[in-house]
Amino acid sequence: MISFESDYDNGCHEAILKRLLMTNEDRATGYGLDDYCIAAKEKIRNACETPDADVFFLVGGTQTNATVIDSMLASYQGVLAVETGHINVHESGAIESSGHKVLTLPSHDGKMDAVELEQWLHDFYADPTYDHMVFPGIVYITFATEMGTIYTLAEMQAISRICKEYHLPLFIDGARLGYGLMAQGSDITLPQLAALCDVFYIGGTKCGAYCGEAVVFPHHNAPAHFFTIVKQHGALMAKGRLLGIQFDTLMHDGLYFKIARHAIEQAMRLREAFITRGYKMYSNSPTNQQFVLLDKDTVQRLEKDFVFEQWYPVGDKMNCRFVTSWATRPEDVDALIAAL
Amino acid sequence: MISFESDYDNGCHEAILKRLLMTNEDRATGYGLDDYCIAAKEKIRNACETPDADVFFLVGGTQTNATVIDSMLASYQGVLAVETGHINVHESGAIESSGHKVLTLPSHDGKMDAVELEQWLHDFYADPTYDHMVFPGIVYITFATEMGTIYTLAEMQAISRICKEYHLPLFIDGARLGYGLMAQGSDITLPQLAALCDVFYIGGTKCGAYCGEAVVFPHHNAPAHFFTIVKQHGALMAKGRLLGIQFDTLMHDGLYFKIARHAIEQAMRLREAFITRGYKMYSNSPTNQQFVLLDKDTVQRLEKDFVFEQWYPVGDKMNCRFVTSWATRPEDVDALIAAL
Amino acid sequence: MISFESDYDNGCHEAILKRLLMTNEDRATGYGLDDYCIAAKEKIRNACETPDADVFFLVGGTQTNATVIDSMLASYQGVLAVETGHINVHESGAIESSGHKVLTLPSHDGKMDAVELEQWLHDFYADPTYDHMVFPGIVYITFATEMGTIYTLAEMQAISRICKEYHLPLFIDGARLGYGLMAQGSDITLPQLAALCDVFYIGGTKCGAYCGEAVVFPHHNAPAHFFTIVKQHGALMAKGRLLGIQFDTLMHDGLYFKIARHAIEQAMRLREAFITRGYKMYSNSPTNQQFVLLDKDTVQRLEKDFVFEQWYPVGDKMNCRFVTSWATRPEDVDALIAAL
Amino acid sequence: MISFESDYDNGCHEAILKRLLMTNEDRATGYGLDDYCIAAKEKIRNACETPDADVFFLVGGTQTNATVIDSMLASYQGVLAVETGHINVHESGAIESSGHKVLTLPSHDGKMDAVELEQWLHDFYADPTYDHMVFPGIVYITFATEMGTIYTLAEMQAISRICKEYHLPLFIDGARLGYGLMAQGSDITLPQLAALCDVFYIGGTKCGAYCGEAVVFPHHNAPAHFFTIVKQHGALMAKGRLLGIQFDTLMHDGLYFKIARHAIEQAMRLREAFITRGYKMYSNSPTNQQFVLLDKDTVQRLEKDFVFEQWYPVGDKMNCRFVTSWATRPEDVDALIAAL
């Protein structure tokens, strides 16, 4: 069986394993205060061109979203996100669990529309009863989105401008950041993204690591005692070196971006094959997640040799997801294309 | 420098690394539903002699304590623990963060006294105003304790009996479970411990793994939808295989217990050397954490070649902690003994 | 100025004031354990024809919603409500503050549609990823709704049936219960309503009392230690007699329903006058809240002598709310009709 | 039966009832924005000599404590209080319910010791692991305390000075503020108290009102959107006039202080009688709560004609509480003295 099930059904990139082997005998202090973490943070600051950034390593995405959002909200504030946002759908209520409402905007293939955001904020403050409502306190977007789509630089600038106008921090969930930055046609760089937002994270789990998300406050603007907030949310790893070593490896010599580029290349080969053969794509994704509508027979035929997710029926077709990663070999894609 | 700083300042046991290498090319589904996790769970059930146990893998201790305790309490209930309990001191309020009070009993070298527990419960229900107070909802003890001490089988049976009498689940924090079970003079086995409590965990992070705690509900008594509760607490690892592989390795052929036994042997050598040389031990610890009172000169002398923690002054001495683990080589202990 | 601003801009019904005067010299124990509360609870049980009901008195609506919902949900569960539901809009996130998500369905003039509810529940459990989502744990509807509309007996039976099928308790927010039961054309009685749901409340604040909501668990099904849960939510009144006296008066000799009937009569006179004069009603409300679309000139003219709320613009008209209560005198309505 | 059970087992002061009668026909907008509330706030500012103070009316004590403390803490901070503090014992975990730990200091007859507070704070920041602990975020004291005792001006100045030094707001629970200020030998005035703290409340429920606590931020220092925070905590009364009218009456012409002085006078008569007759007082209370040790026979004899609380046994005696209020008639005290 060849798997296109997800970008986290593999182990970790071999360079990371090698590094774990090399460092295993070393002793290192706990909780992310070790030299590997220090080195990894410096590499991240360089890559982001944000020499003063505060950087923290957490373990997984849901945990990171809940910790960051809770750390930046007052008790009476909520987080603005699109309806399909990961925090609104697939995190078992982790945001509400820390006391905050997810305030929703329409999703456009997973993306937030700047004009709708502005209108929402205008309407909120125009409502004479807003004192009885949940105040917006932060804006959450994903890059790349859950649908595989990406924001253009202009779109992200527009959202950033509105956030500044309304004094709302902008938070970018980068669980798939590498794939977003390396996407076909992406016109946004890591330093540009860092400059436009107040906090974001560089996703490790889905981009070559075994686990780990690197939270970046680009403007030396981490909330006071963020270390303690991470601990309180159960998100502080005792052997922080595990995260430090992984990110130090990924950020070394551009490995993180090479991994993402490889996955994108394989995804684009796949996409082109689907389109050429007349299949209808469900979303216009330039990233490592491809959504395609397949009829029942095709699904059954492909299932024999390939692993992929069936999301939900669309008309009489099934919306199927094929995901690539560092672990996707070109010959795997060849095989799938041949089978189409 | 030779380190006795902690049992989590090392990498992971070489058998785990080897296994990670061997399995890295495999594909496995996420969230702990993979074959490594399934195999590891089965080994744990066997070791505990609890064929029906529900087993879950979480990442770290604070997270595990908060998730388990919240899952077993009603909103108006709190958790009974000794004052020095990890949840009451060193978890940044993670328990309170999920809405629950830590109700405290005196600590006796880190241990709860069964008689005092019974008295507390009796007094609570004898108080005519108890409806205005926080109800006890679960009892939390650690094994081995934060002070390195352990409960005897009789002591644990006494606590278990009182818990049953008051319909309170008993939760054992086993972050250092291996060291407790293998402690010098310990008269309690893993199956006995599993039978006496309602939930406990087998600590991986401090006993050879890079990360991971295996939560065991011995009597097939996990709260409904515990999987979702884990996710909600940000404690569900996407690449659950990382935890499965580690525990499958640790539970294979008794490796977990061998690791612990090795650490205990080295700790006992150290302990005997301290005592023989006339140093005063701060606590009577039969486990891998040794607390000894050292004068300033000795501290300064040892600090040149050894890493260890200075906890707090006791009179004109400093209470110092020396910790052993799988990574402590006999020659490290020789060196320290020579330096004493 | 004659006020149609709200049903809580008045004092309290004179019968209540008289009763407060009569009882002021009495001594009574605190926290709702006094004889007035006991008597009021008995009258409520009689009126509901639920001899075993558990009854509690809380102070206000938001507090009651948050306390009841939190008491009946597990940590990983949310509450199903329509988008316009009070808990989703105008309670400043009180539900999320206790850790729970509000899961929303479309609003039909403030009402939930049974078919849509069933479809939502079906879809939820059909989604293979539901373990990563917020589980539905209770269904919340309002009677009468925020839009002044009411459910028919058949509609409420349909919702109740689906709740039973999915093992979800049904909670009816009765902040305006009197107006719902006495509404023009209402075909549902208090005992029928009590039989169909798992918990509801009889709103006092908006129906003649100074404050107070009577929570009824009709089937002796209050969560364990609900008294303590009320206290924990800051909703337990020290001088509970204030609530007991008010409800004992309201439930005596049908006063609660007389008050509601009076308000409905005045609202219907107003409604008929609006319609006769060609004004367009915004919603089809048979209760004490009337929503009508007025042009700017009419608004300005009426504002000189009358107080009423302007909700939001609809096209070039303003959706205006006129509310009646026990304190609305027939001559007030005459004056408004004359001014139209 | 003559009652000394509590200071909330009565109705309300007759001046309040009279005022409720007089104003009942008036219409007033909701949520504390009415003219009665505005007038009452102005009287409070005058009495406190804090012309810029922010004043809010909440319903009861537990609710007020939870709302104020939550509004002033970051998520990772707790509240410092003595072990016997109301928030630590008798509020069913309302503080923890909003996510915060109660950090405890020893109680000295209900009072916090400034030297111990300073030592605690010094030790906290001296602990190298404090980043893993709950940070102190506010200091909570009660005046008068749960034991009937009061702070001298010098004691309160000492606490206030330490709070300022450590940048911790000082919060005074004034559920029995009147009795504290009017206590025998009290050397502190309302303006002095207001100047020394960051937030306090003037308790209405236990001092003549039916309900209501007036929260005062003396230095125009209410947290942003405190109105919304109150609403979120379910503590915003729809008919806010009920609270406004009561406080406007209590603060008119010193009624609040007259009520307290009357209660103190009766309590002191009682106290003197106890002492003269050789009874041993349990605490040295100069306020309206008197604690006295009675033997079983005396308790049984007095119970026939008087209502009072038996707190807990002390040796072979019972610690009994006798409470006076505005409703305590001199002849009631005469009767009790005669019975001793």
C-alpha cells in the first residue's frame, strides 16, 4: 500500500534521526533552556529576519493554538476565525475550554476575506448592545489553510492592516507553514509573513519532525511569563532538547523549505495528472493537500493500492484528499498516476 | 562535567533510538490508533495483569495530571493531595486552570497519611456548611514521591480502602513509577498497584523515553470519550507512533524495569557512600533521587566536576539533590564517590 | 414619556411589594432554605403537575443559563442552540467562560427546527472525525424566543422526541415563559412543557418580579449537589427569602399568568393597530414583544413621547421593538395608537 | 424565638422598603444605567472622598469576589489570602472555577500578617523554580474578617505598602465593611481604606439591604470593560435599579454607618455580658459577630429561646456565634443577657 493519507503518517526526516543519534549521549538541562533550543531559536530569528523575536517550542498544534490564544486574550474576549478554521472544528473545544468563544466569519475555501472582517468589526462596534457580547480580541488565520489554499501577500496585508486599525493581534496558524510558503505561485516570504503578524508558528509535526511547533512572537512581544503559561497549559516538554534538536536540524541549511518544496512538487505532479485526466478538483490548492472529486468506482479501485481520506460526498462523487510530504517518493506518485 | 542533575537531562535509551531507526520508513495512521500503540497497550495490560485495562499515551506529566483529574471530576469537585504534591506546587496552576481546587493534606516526606486522609474526609462531611465548600472528588498520590520516598503495600492498601469507602477514585502519578517499583525494599508489584487504584500512569519521560506517559485505567473504567478529552486538553499527539514505539520498546522484555533497577543500584551506591562518609541525608529515599545536606565548601568543591541541584538551605547546610537514571554510568558514581 | 422599552424597566408587581412589607420583620434562614422558598417550590410543583420536581431559585437569566448548562455537560460537550439564541449572542460568553462551546443551528424567527436538529445530529455522528470535535451535550431553546415567537405543542414534541432519541437533555430558557404560555394562539400548557423537557425555568425578572428565575428539574433529576454548583457560579442568594417571597406571590392564585395575559392583551391591541394602519411587522409575534418596521420620520415623531428600542435597519426602515408588561396601562397603549 | 443566627436572616431596613414603594411606578432603564444607580454611585464617591472612583453594583459576595479577582488576574496568576479567607473555604471553589489558585498564608484570627506576606513574596521570587509555579497576582483581605476581627490603620498600611512594592493590587472584601469601620476601637476611616487599596466593596446584603455589593475602584482604575466582565460572570442585574435604590438609601445621610453602629452597640453589650459572667470568648471581636465558648448544658438551655450557630467543638466546649444587625432590638439582647 502506498500512502497519501496525511503528512503525519510517517516517521521523521532522516537528518533529524541522524542528529538524535549523534546527540543522544549528551546531557542537557530541561524545559527548553538547553543549547539545542538556543541554537534553533537563533536560526529561526535569522530565517524570519526578526533579530528580537521571542521563540518557544511546543509539542502539537491544538495545544499551541489554545496556549497562544489564551495568552493573548482578556477573559471577555474571543477569537475571530473562519467557520472551517481548525480551532472551530477539529480541536474538541480546546479554545472554549480555556474560556473563550470562537467568533466566526464565512470561509472562502478556508480563507478569511478582509472586507468581511472589516464589516464584521464595524458592525460589532455599531451594535448598541455590544457590551453584552463577546469582544473580538485576536484574529486567527491558517497558512496554508485546512483546504490547502494560501493567502497572497496583498490579501495578508489587507487583513493585517484591519487588525492594526482595530488593535487586534493577528495570529497565523502555521501547522503547514512550509507548504504555504513553498506553494506554487506563493508570493509571500517568511520575513514578510513575520512582519505582518503578531504571532505565528512554524509547524514541525506536519513538515518533517516527529513533533513540535515553533511559536514566534516576531516583535519581542511575547506575553509576560509566556513560559509559565505554556507550563500551565501542559505544553512544556521536560526534555525540550527533543524539540530543539529537531528544529535546529530543520532550520539548518534550509532543510525545512526543501522538504516543503519536494512535497509541493509531488503534489503538483499529482494535481496535473488529475486535471489532465478530466477529474474535477474540489479546491484550487497549490499546496501539498489535493482535494479531488472521485466516483465510487474509482475510489474502490484506488483503495486497493493506495491510502487516502474520503472527506464527504459532493453530489454523487466523493471529495477525496491526497497528501504529500517529505516521505512521498516520486515513484509513489508515478504509481498513483498510472492507476488513474 | 558529570551530571546528576535530573532523570530527564539525557536523550533516550539506545533501544528506543534503534527502534525509531528501524521503523522510520513505515507509514502509520495518526492519533495513537497505529499498530505500535496497539502493541504497546497490550504489553502494558499484560505487565499489569489487567486484561481489560484502557490505556492511553500522553506526552508529559503536567498535561497528564491535568487531563486525568479534569476527566474524573464534576465541576464542583476538587482533588485531594499532599501539600508538596507536584500538582499543588510545580504545575503552574494547571489543575485550577481547568476549574478545580487542590485540597491539601500534610506531607510526610512527600507521602499522604491514610489516617489523616480519613480524618479529613470525616471532618468534611461532619461540617454543617460543606455544601458551601469544594467537594473532594479524587485522591492524588505520587509513587515514587517528589521526595524520593515510596508507599509500602500496606500503606497503599489503607489509602485505597478509604477511597473506596468514600467513593473516591484513587489516582497514582507514576512519573517515576519504575523507580518506585524497583526501589530498595519496595514490597509492591505493578499488578498490585494497578488493582488498588482507579487510574495511574507509567512514566516514560523520566525513565528512558524521550517523552510519553502511559495512562492506565485498570478496570476498563476510562471516562466516556477520554480520547476527546485528551484532544481538548491539547494532549493528543498527531504522530502517536512516537509514543507507541517508545512504550512498546520499554515494555518489551522488562526493559522499563531494568532501566529503573540500574538507576536504583547506582543511587544506593551513592547513598551508602554519603552515609559512610558521615553526610546527613535529608530524606530517607530508597529511589533514584538522593537528598543530602552539604556544607558550602563541599558544594563549591563538587560543583567543579558535577552537576546537581541545590534545593534550599536547611540550617547552615544546603539540601542537594543527586539523581540517577539509565544514563548514569557506574564510573560516574565512582567519580563522585571519590570526590566526596 | 410612556415606556415600551422593555419588560424589565419597571419595579415589581404591587402584590410582591405588599408581601415584602408584610414579611419584613420575620426572621428566616439563608440560602433558599426558608419557609417562603419551601412554599413557593410547592406551588410551582403544583402548577407544573410534577410532584417530584426539584426547584431552585436563582437571580437572573444569564447566570441561570450558565449554571444549568454547565451543571449538565461533561467537559467535552457543548450546547446546541439557534444562532440568535440568547446564550450565543447576549451573554458576553458566559457559556464559553465555563468551558463549553455553543454549537449553532439556523434560527427561524428565533426558533429551532426539529428537522434541522435531527439532520445536524445525524451528520455529526456520521462524520468519521467526530472524536476531534465538540460533542453535543444538551439542547437549548427559548420560550418565548428573543423574537417574540413561540413553539407549538407539536413542534416542541418533535424536538423533545429527537432529544430523547439522542440522549440529550432538553433545556427551555423561560425568561419570558409566562408570555409564551399566555401568547395568542399558544396551544401548550405548563404541565405539558414540564413533561417534555429535562429542565426549564420560570422567569421572574421579566414577568413581575424584581429579580429571580425558578429553575425546575421536572423529573426529580437535578444534577448531584446542584446547590453547590449554584454557589460555585456565584448564583446563590444569601437572603434567599427575597426570591421565595416573590415566587410565592407570583404563583399564588395564578398571578404569574394574569400578569402575562395582561401584557399579551396590550401587545395584541398594539399589534392590531400597527397592522390596521399599514405598518409592516418584522416578526410574527403573538407575545409581549412586537417588532415593527418604521420609517425615520415616524421614529422621530414617536420618540418625543414614547420610549422604545431601535434594533437595526432593515432596508430604509428601522426595526423597532415595543414591549408590554404588567406595568403597561391600557391608556399607555391608547396613547401610542393615537400617535400612530 | 429570638434570632442571633446571622446578619442576613432579616428582611431589609425599613427606609429601603419605603423607597422601593415610592419608586415602584417609575420607569428606569436596565443594567445599572438608571438614575438611582447614578445617584448612589455619586454618594459613594463622596463618602469615600474618591471623586474619580469607578463604582459597580453586583448582587452577592461570592459572585463579587469571583468577578473582581478574575478581572484583575492574568491566567497564570493566583490570589493570596489567609487560609480562613472566605474565598478559600466557603465559596464552593468559585475562584478556581474561573481558573485561579488561592495561595494561602496563615490566618491570625482571620487576619493576614504583613511580615508573613512580605516573607512569602520574598521566598517566592527567591525560589529558582518559580516559573513552574502560580504567580501571585492580587492580595485579598476581608474587613471585618470572618472571625469578626479588624485591621488597624497601621496594619493595613503595612499590607498596602508591601502590595505596592511587589506591584500587587490589594482587594478588600467588605461584605461586612460597615461593621469593620464602626467597630469598637477601629481607627480607620472609609476614605483611608479607599486610599490604601485598589478595589474594595461596600457590603449591602449583610448591612441592611436585601442584596447588593458596591464594588469601588477608588482610583478610576476599573479593568477595561468591567461591565462586560460582570455580565459574563452572570453578575449583572437586569433591574439594576433594585441595587441602585438600596445603595442610594443606605448612603443617604449616613444610614449605612448608623445601621452598623447600632449592631456594634448591641454586640458589645452582649460581649460584656459574656465576659462579666465568666464565659470565655473564642476571638477578640470588636464587631457584630461574637464567638463564645459554651458548655453543652448552656447551649441546650439557650437553644430553647434563641437561634445561634454552633461552629465547632473546642475542647469540651462549643464555639458558638451570636450575630447582631440592624434588626437586633435592644430588648432581644436584654433577653439573652437575662438568660445567661
